Amino acid sequence: MTDNTSHGHHTFDYIELKALDMAAAKAFYAQAFGFQFTEYAPGYCGIQGEGREQGGITLADEVQRGGPLVVLYSNELDSTYEAVKSAGGTISTEIFTFPGGRRFHFLDPSGNELAVWSER
């Protein structure tokens, strides 16, 4: 069987975040990470990645922390840390080192917890 897609077999393909306020979520991710969006409906937008859509934001009545942790990569962790704070994110775990790099955790305006890492 030939696979003509750019998706890897059994790889993570798409992440969907819940938001209490769509405008606030889009403003935060655009300012902090430069994300761009495709509007599909008042309660849903796609997150554009390199060459394809890589995620989405959906309106929700509530957001619960816990479960799988989404970890983003940054070439400049300190700059990304400042961008997250400037965009209105709340740092939940300050920058720390681990074997192979550094990372921090943050809460977005809806309370989703994500992390950002960088190589040393």
C-alpha cells in the first residue's frame, strides 16, 4: 500500500484545544506563538502549521487541566517564555533543565496547560 499523505503512520497528527473565549484564545496564540487560523464556524477554527493544518481550537463550556501534556518546541526558550507572559499566559512551572534541554509550563487564557521546550 502506498501512502500519499504527509502524515506518518501512528504519529500524533492533530491537537485540539478547548477555549472558553475564542477571541481571547486566538489572540493569545497569535501573539505568543505567531499561530494563524482558518475559521470554520463560530465555535471552531483550525491552527495552521508548516504545509498543513496541525490543530484546532473549539469553544467549550469548561476546560479541565490534566490529561496529556502538549509540548511545543522553541529555538529561543527565553524569548518564547517572555512572549507567553506578554500575551497573557500564566507561567505554571518556571524554566527548568532536564537531560537534553530546558522547558517551562504555562496556562493559556482558558486554563489549558501546555509546555515549551528547547535544546540546551
